[in-house]
Amino acid sequence: MIELHTHTTYSDGILTPQQLVERAANAGVKALAITDHDTLHGWDEAIAAAIVYEMEIVPGVELSTVYNGRSLHILGYYPQKDLLEAPLAERLAGRKRRAQKMVENLATMGYPLELENIDGNMALGRPHIANAMVRAGYINSTQEAFERFIGEDKPAYVHYEKFSAQEGIRLIRSCGGVPVWAHPYLFRGGQVEEVLPELVEAGLMGVEVYHPHHAANKVNRLKQLCQQYDLLITGGTDYHGSDLEHPENERWQLNQFNLPLSLLESIKQAASPN
């Protein structure tokens, strides 16, 4: 009934907010979180589109942070927009600088690129570079781009500008939002059990327990950790969209976890009006 992790064309999703809302409604979603990377620009379009479906839009964001030199993502729910927009403007600028450096690295390697259809409100990221490489004919798939060129530790990769996970958590808290560790078992910079206490100390309030990359044993372990540290449980498909004409071919389906609305109520209660 709820879907708490999705992306639109304002970051690295391929559906506009309106298209995403429509598809979520068809999947039976009653409350949909818009959690684009480092930007809030998809909220208003989603809210407007959701009216006809009587769907609740959960305002959110996915911050790109660093821990132990590795990418670690922090979801934030119900942050106050007027407090978060200015800090995120710098994050968006940093994303563009990072992408430009990767494009320069690729050019040096013999793969010159032009990034198309990029506007000032978009959170530019590696998927945009991967798509550009496919369009240029250098590779056959975006997966190949990550595996050969722009994945972590690959030759054209550039790290995020310094913005620690602790800083991201504190930023979300300072804006009245609820910070949640996204897909912990995708993190490559340390063991979940070792990293989690430091994030909790910084103010982490929840963990994304349900995620397509979390097998049943991982879900059970994260539930135990949430109970141990008194953390909120969230979940979502990390939906980026796929073929509009053939949605049945999608690897991950919206609402595939059938998560209850009660999880959302707990998040709402934890959010601060500041």
C-alpha cells in the first residue's frame, strides 16, 4: 500500500513525476514517496498529479553522502522544503562538477561525450553518463558503463565531493525530517553492524529494511537491528522506471512488498515541525 523509495526524471528515474504517480496508482499504491537524489523538484508535480487518484505524496529526498570513502545514501522523509532547498542547491552544483570531471576522464580515455537534455533542476549522476555512452555507441548497455568505466574504483570514476553520512543525517534532522539509511546491504565501506551505531549516534532514525537487494535473511537481520537501536522500519523498491510500453518486463515492480500504511504513520509521528 505504500512505496517509500522512488525516482523521477529530476534525478536518475526515467518517468516524470506524473507518469510515476499514474503507474503507482495502477499498482495499488496509496502513499508514494518521491525520493530523488539531492533534489526536491519533483514534489510539486507529483502532488498535483496525485489529486485525481486520491494518493498521498510523501515528500522525500535521497542524499548522496560518503562514509569510509564509500557512497552511502540517506533517505529523508518530510523535511521542510524551505530549509532544505538552499543546502541542496550546493549538492546539485557538486553533482554537476563531479559529472563533468568523469566526462573529462572519459574524453582523455578516448570516449568524448555530450550530456543531453540536462536542465538546472536535475540531479546529474552516473546513469546520465552511462546513457550518453550507450547513445554514442561506445558500449552496449548502461551496466557495461558501470562495470568498465564509472563504477566505484573504475578508471573514469570520481568520488562525491566531501559530504559525510553524519552531515547528511544532521542536515535532514535540522530540517525537521526523518533520516533513514537506504539499502544498507548495498554499502561497500564496512559491515552494517559496525557502521550503524555511528549513524545512530549522529541522529539516524530509521533503516530501509525492505529493498529488492535484501534477501529474507538480510531483512530479518535488519529488523533485529531496528529493534535493538529503536529505529523505524521503512521499505521501497528504489524504483527508477523502465520501458513505458512494456512495464511487465520490469525487474522490480512498484508495491511489490505490499507494505502497510502503519509504517508511514510511524514516520509521520517522528517528523518534527521545527
